[in-house]
Amino acid sequence: MTPPTQMKRRAILLFMLDRPGVLNKISMLIRRKMYNVETLTVCATHRPGISRMTLTLTEDDDDRTLQVIRQIEKVTEVISAKELDIDQSFWREVAILKFESNDSQIEHLQNKYPFEVLDCQNNELYIVQLAGTSRMIDDFMEELGKDCLIETARSGFTAMER
């Protein structure tokens, strides 16, 4: 018997006209195809009237992924859409974490992770910002420990080709 495989995370990058309703059209299309979007980030580009969207989903089947990209490209306002190769692109996210800690643990974490302290109350309640790979953020949270975490906010992925 073959062990179950882990689903492959896919990042789709698209450029689109910055018009009302475009995000809704794309999300409805993806929902109709029975995909669960993991993360979705949208921002303006340096070109006026053009937005950039990075969406991630999990799918093992290359043909199904290609099919959804082709469907996205049919949306009138979409300029281009393509899957990003994880080995030829950079995937990053930002996390803001609120947790209880002490000075020695903070010093230890600062030696291992590139985070910025946004707020500290009584040297025991911290709010920090951490940017990097999802694995690094997961590792930070694991090392910190679930008992210390109070609140977590993660941005979702944004990605860029080399």
C-alpha cells in the first residue's frame, strides 16, 4: 500500500486591471472549480491601474492547476496568469505575534530569527513582526511554544520570480 502524499502548494501570480468586482470574479471562478484558496494577497503595481495578485492553493494534479489558470486568463480584466515555480521564485509572508516571554528567551530568539519588537509591556508581553518563509515563521512559533502564544496574524504569501 502506498503512503498518502502531501498535497503540493501552488502559487499563481496574476496581473489584472484594477477595477471593482475583479477579485470577486476570480474568487467565484476558483470556488466553482472546488479549490480551497490558502492565501490571497493583492497590491497595486508601479503601473497605474494594474494590480498584482498572488494566490496559493494545494493541488497535486498539474492538469487541474493549468485548467484553473486558463480559466482565470479568460476573465476580461486579467492581463496574465501563471504558476510560479517554487525553485525559481521567492515566497514570503509576514507574521505579527503577541506572546508572553522573558528577557532570556527573547535574547535567544533574537540570535536565531530576524524579528522586530513592535511593543513590549513589563518585559513579559511582546508583540513582534517576523517576515520570511512560512517554514521560518512556523519554526519560530514552535520554538516559542503554544502556551506562550496569545494571538497570531499572518499575511499569507506573496511571491516574485527571480
